[in-house]
Amino acid sequence: MSASPKERAGALAVLCAMSLMIVLDSTIVAVAVPDIRRDLGFSDAGVSWVVNGYLVAFAGLLLLAGRLGDLVGAWRVFLAGLGAFTVASLLCGFAPTAGLLIAGRFLQGAGGALAAAVVLGMIVRLFPEPAEQARAMGIYSFTQAGGAAAGFVLGGLLTDALGWPVIFLINVPIGLAVGLAARRLLPRETGPGLRQGLDLPGALLITAGLSLGVYAIVRTAEPGAGPTAAATGATAVLLVLGFLLRQHLARRPLIPLSVLGRRWLLTANAAVVLVFATGMGFQFLNALFVQRVMGYDALGTGLAFLPTPIVIGLISLFVAPRLTGRFGPRPVLIGGLTLLFAGLLLLASMPTTPSYWADMLPPLVVMGLGVGVTVPSIIMLAMAGAEPVDIGLVSGFSNTAQQAGGALGLSVLAAVAAARTAGQTSAGGTAALHAGYTQAFLVAAGFVLTALLIVVLALRHASAPHAEPPTAARHPVAEGTTATHHPETDGTTATHNPETHGTTATHHPYTHCMTAAHNPETHGTTATHHPYTHCMTAARRPETQGTTAARRPEPPVTAVCAGDGAPPAP
């Protein structure tokens, strides 16, 4: 049976709570790094692994974790990740040595990846209606942006009042509570099993390649690390190429190359990389600007940031869902990117001795408006390339793009600021820092402009995912299910295509392609709206009040797409 609105709201709360834990952890730890370095005797280079160890493990496992969600069930992967993250937090809180803390951070990153990779896919499944999904994505986006900003304030308060171990130990009771709620509230969908797509050599190649790639990006911002970062990056590229070759040759690939070849998926996630590069870079650079140019302390910096998450919350919760439901995610995204571009230009034009109220607050509000509508809509566009059988993989792919973008933005913009500051030594300390940060804001504006051009030009018309072969998405045990019209129903019904020997039943996002999605536990099909379309998708449910499905001996249903390279739908 389908979940009630109350049950779905509870499941969304569980998913957002875990996402909030992950985001808070990353920002809180960044604030506590100086105290951790002093107490555990880290070297200047070694203490960076308190942050980088988590980031490398997290980014490296996202794609694999998303695929595991498709194979064994997203709820199982989510609970495994939550459990690992909670245990690792306990280990970090009681770590007596630097080495044990770094090991705990790697385990935290792995657990965070397992949980985070399946969150977006589970939200899409829970809320298939466009308006409902827009609201759910708004809540999810608020937890991400609001948690990141709140982390700076909470990190300073907890570290100063109770010591840095508390920032890890606080995750333990929260993790236990979220775990108990997750077991009761999350839908327990199943997958075909590990034998249907767990390619171990491919998993090792892509995990190592992504981890090394993120590590190379992180190292680019460190002085004198250029040769090492270049060598690491080259190794990462070779590993990813080896993974692609392996997927081409494997009998049961971890990630079918047809998925990675979807133009819409790749293009949308290219925009995701740029948007999150801008967001993470803005957050990091603005904190430094407020502290080093305007003279604020850590707590004052966090309080100065509060207008941004407040605006993000109001927009993402109350405004963005209505705009997306009325106009669709693409026009809303274009408007949001325009606001981000304007906000960054305002930041880049601040005077050498800025006033918070006159010079800093207006761009912070504009940035909050932009982020509030941009993040939900860009995530919805990125997830639009998913089919029922690979929604976890697409979720992991989108999360990987977000993490890679964040790491890239931090590294590139920090390097730009440092280079500009070094070239302005004659201008004096504060003036040189001002020149560096404003230059970095301009580069971030260039990221946004590039993303805007991608959305306007490359995402103008949706393309159908290139399935392999173009057959209907179905449960592995359900072969050849076709849809026929029930004479006693009033719902949207499937239409027979004489060229495919089957009937098309569900609408794929952004296309005119219809596929049949079968659930072996039910025998009826009802029509429900799929996100971002004006058609009706068929979802197998116990209660059949719309289109009904009848088993036939004919071959499996064939998708007929009016997309690229396919005949038009009749």
C-alpha cells in the first residue's frame, strides 16, 4: 500500500535529519580544527586530514553507495551508513591520538556517503508529484544550506564551552534517535540483489579514482603541492578510464555505460558542479573576508551569516515550491542563477573598509534569495534523468557532482584569492586581502554565468535517457508485463503501439517516452503524475482505480520515445 501523507512526512524528516547531521559535522569540525591541532599534537600538514580524510572517503564512495541502494534497497544502505557514521562519531569523540581521530574521520566519511547517496532517490520516490516534490526538495535544501551556516555558530559555541570532543559525541544520541525513527518510517523497497550488478573490480576502480581525484583537487590549494596534485590527478584519471573500460567489458557492470551516456544527466550535473563550487566557495571566502578584512571573531562571523540561512529557509520552504510548481524547475533555476550572479557582483564591488549594514548585508540577502530557489531546482533537474531501476545511482551521481563541485570551488577560489593577495603586497595587509577576496568573488560569478549558459542553451530541450536496449524499466522478476485499458476506469490509460508489440505505460521525465514499471507484489496499475511532466505515469499499486495491467505472453514492453533518435509517439 502507498504511504499516507503523515508517513511520508515522517520519512522526509528522517532523511533531512541525517543530511543535517552530515552538513553540520563538516562545518563544525572546520571551526574546531585549531583546538584539535593543539590538543592532539598534529603537524600543520597532518591536521588537514581531519577535514580531508572525511572528504576523500565521502566523495569516493557516493557513486558506489547509490548503486548499492538500487541493488539491495535504499533503506538498507541508509541504515548502514547511519550506523557507521554514529559509531565513527563515538570513536572520534574519544580518540586519544591523531591517528585514531583520522581513522574515525575516514569511517565517518564512508558512513556519510552510504546514507547521503540514497537520500535524493528516496525523496523522489516518496514524492512523485511535481508540487509535492518541489516542497520536499525545498525542505531538503533548507537543511543543507541552513545547516552549513549554523555549523559555524554551533562549532564556536560548543568548542569554546565544552571542548572539541563534544562536536563528535553530540552525533551519537542524535544518530540513535534517527536510526530508530528510520526503521519505523522509511519505506522498505527491495532491489534485484548484489548478483545483478555488484562488479567488485569496477567498484574498486571508481572508488579509488574518485577519492584520488578529490584529494588532488584539495591539494591544489596547498603551497608547493602542485607536482603531487598533478600526479595524483593523472592517476585518478587513469583509474576512472580503467573503470569505464571495465564497465564496457563486464557481463554485469556496476554502472551501465548507457546511464553515463545520458546527455541530460551529464549536462545537468555539470551545472550542479558549478553551482556547488560557487556555494561552498562563497561560504568559505565570505567567512574569511568578514574575519580578516572586517575584523569579526568566530562567533561574530557566524552571527553575520545568519541573514543568509534565514532567507534561504523562507524562500526554499514557502516560495520556491510554488514557483517550481507553476513554472517548472528550469525557469526558476534561471532566475535563481541570475540572483546569485548579481549577489557575487555586489560582493566583488565592496569597498576596502566595508560597512556590514550598507555593503555586506544586501549581497547576503540577494545570495540567500538565489540559493533558496537555485538549489531545489538544480537538484530536481539533475534527478530528472533517473529511471526507476537506477534512481539510487543517479542520486549518488548527483551527490558526487555536489561534493566534487564543493572541493573544486574551495580549491580554485582559495588559490585565486591567495595569488591576488600575494601580488598586492605594496597595498598593505587589509587592502591586499580585500583585493584577493573580491577577485575570487568575480571568479565565482564566472562559475555562475557558465552554469546559467548551460541551463539556457544545453538544457533547453530534454532528451530521453538512452536505455539499453530501449525497453521498459521493470522489476527484475517481472518479464513482459504490458498495460491495457480497463473499460471501467476514468483515469489516464495506456495506448497500444503496434510497432512495439506492447503498450507504453509510464512517462519518463522531460521526454515523451513511455515505459512500464512493474511491481511483482501487485496486479493493478494506477496512473500518477511523474515529476516535471504533464502526462501520467503508471505505478503498480494494490488498489487499481486507473489503468490496469494484464500479463501477456508477448515480448517485454518496448519504450517508444519522441526524443533523440526515436520514432515519434503515435
